[in-house]
Amino acid sequence: MALEDFRADAMRCTRCSYCKWIPFSLVKSWEFSKGCPSVDYNNFHNYSGGGRLLTMLSLMDGRSEVTDQVVDIAYKCQLCGNCDVTCKVCRYDMEPLAGIREFRRTLNEQGHVPATYPAIIARFRESGNLFGVSQARRANWADGLGLKQLGAGGVDKTEIVFHAGCRYSFDPSLKTAVRAAASVLKRAGVDFALDSAEGCCGGKPYDMGYREDFVEMAKANLARWSAAGVKTVVTPCATCFHTFTRLYPEIGSTVKVLHTVQLVDRLIKDGSLKLTKSVPMTVTYHDPCHLGRQGEPYVPWNGQEVKIYGQAVVYDPPRPRYIGAYGVYDAPREVLRAIPGVELIEMERSKEAAWCCGAGGSVREAYPEFNAWTAGQRVQEAKSTGAEAIATACPGCEKNFAEAVSADGAKMKVLDVLELVEQAL
Ligand code: SF4
Ligand code: SF4
């Protein structure tokens, strides 16, 4: 793709501003009606999905040039995808989110990136992960769990591999959640192995616009899985899930991917997991963007853009439309409802209308104040439900909410769904 491939979208944008809100049919109150953290925080049209398309068009037409402000507009966005969902309620065939990603890739290739990016990508290239920690320590989180290892003196083959991801592997504050996820699968008798040579999924470099780094990381993972006979990858990380399901197929992956909440939902339903202990708690569930509205299955498309009567742009054959409605919404909710004692209370903005945790699109790394503000907004919404805990299914969301709850002084617990499952076993 190239920026020019989004010219039709940019020209078709009617500046209606619908992408600044959640779909109007889902609005329950003025307080929680906004959908785009970026335009809400920056309070200027160019920071919305439509505003970014407008900025791209101006650059393509040579009416403006890349300034620090343009760089800020391109990257101060969580790539949460709310604009993609709301735009498609009224429009056909527009892809604001894909356009913003291409905007970033183009600027990145020209050397225009936020100040923190060079150090971050250097860490990825030197150590193979976001944190710059030795890869030899990647599986330390699983010490003492007695899990099967792929490679490093363990097994040579496995049909199911457990991919923890960088955050779970190296952030000690998230260790309880990832250990719970692996322990629950083991208790259910799932025959899986950890990958001793697990590499970063590449999702973060992709979002930062470092497309070649992403391809390199993806190919390394796919080659190792292929050699080991892996048929299914199970991950507790929503970002890895999205990367494997939506981005890897673009470079030829056919591996089956499950988020741990999907697998655990099946294990509860087929009787492999029996939740017997009561966990009395009111819980509100936060849909991670990468598992929810961006967690829809990949649909291959190899068509072309054509013009009717030299005017209207259409796609032949029709392009798949990712509208956010078919993300992974039911599995985490059904798992929570299966836990004795848990009462699930929905936030006003849920499923495809969920407000982002703030961490997406590398905003956590590049714009810490904006990241914290966005997470704080979601914590206020969670508090308004009266729930005792926020449960989620993504390490980025969990980390952000834990910090935001602490900053707020709220009494809420922040948990992964599978931590609650483990308590119920
Ligand atoms: S991107 Fe879509 S929703 Fe946003 S202003 Fe343009 S047409 Fe409207
Ligand atoms: S991806 Fe999210 S933060 Fe970025 S413009 Fe769209 S709605 Fe706003």
C-alpha cells in the first residue's frame, strides 16, 4: 500500500465528524458519548480520524509540508479503531484506520517519528523485545509451573504453542496474570508448550510504522512454528492476538490463533474446567481494542479500485468491511458469567463502542501524559458502574488501568479475566 491508495478515502470524507463519537445508536449519556481519545484530548479536528485523512490529502496535494505538528497529528493517536467503526455506520468502503497506519508508515520512511521512537526500535533490534531485556529471561515468568518447553532441551514438536508476548514475559507486575492463564490451561489438560525462542509478535513496530521490522519478526515466528509443527497459537495478549490474526495472514500465515479467553470459554463449556469456588465480586469488563473491534477475523481480498462513470469509486470485487461487530466479545463475558459469585456490570461504552485504555498505537511509549489521561477517563467510567473490579484480557490495558486506578486513589481492583477463573478452580 501507499498513501496514494487512500486518496479516494480522503476525498470521500465528508467532514461529518461522526468519527469523534461512538455510534449514536449506542450513546447512553453525554458524559460517555465520545469515542476518539485523540480529538477529545487535543481538541482540534486534525486529531480525529477524518482530520487525519484531511491532513494526508493536503500533504499528497502539496498544499502543506511535514512539520512537527503534522508528526504530532500522525502519531498522537491510539490506533484504537473507533473512527473505523463509526465512519462505517454512515459511509461505505472507507478505511480511516488503515489510512492512519499508512500515514505513519510513510512519515516513518521519511524519517519523521516522535522523539522516543529511535530508542524504542533500537531496543527491539538489539534485544528482540520492547524492554531491551535479554531474551534468555523471556520464559522466567513460568518458573515453577512445570510447563512443557519447545526447544532448549524440551520437546521438538508441539501442536499448540503458548505465546506470552513481550509485556507478560518481562513486566514483573503482570506475572500473576500470565501465570494464571498458563496454569488454567494446564489444569484443563491442554497439551501445550511454551516457545523457548519466542520472539516479539511485531505488532508494536508495525503500529510505529517500522514495517520491515514487523515482517522480519513475523517471518521468524512463522518459521519456528512451522518447523515445530505448530497448528494453533494461544496467547493471553490482545495485541499479539490481533497481530497474528489480522496482520500475519497478509504475509501468508495460515496458523490458527486463539486468545486464552476463547479457549477457556470452550473448556468451561465442554466440562474440562469446573469452576466450583465462589468469587463474590462485582466486575466490569473492558474490551481491549485489539480483541474487540479489531479482533474480527481476517478476510482475504485481492481486488481493485474502479471508477463508475469516472466519478464514484467502488471496489471490484467488494472489499471486506471491518465494522467491529464480530470481534471477541462473548467469550470473555461468558467466562465471567460462569464464575460463581461474579456479577458482571457493563460500562456504557462497551464492545465496539469501548473507549481505549490509552496504551494503543505506542501512545504509552511516546506520549505518557495523553496515555494516562485516556486511561483515567476509562477508570471514571468503570467507577460509575459501582463495580469492585475492572477485568480485562490484555496486559497493556491491565498495566494502564492499574496505574490509573492508583493515580485516582480509587479502591477498584484491576484483574485479568483468567485470574478470576483461577480463583474459582
Ligand atoms: S472519516 Fe468518516 S466519520 Fe470521520 S469525518 Fe470523514 S466521513 Fe465523517
Ligand atoms: S484510531 Fe482512535 S484515537 Fe486514532 S483517530 Fe481513530 S478514534 Fe481517534
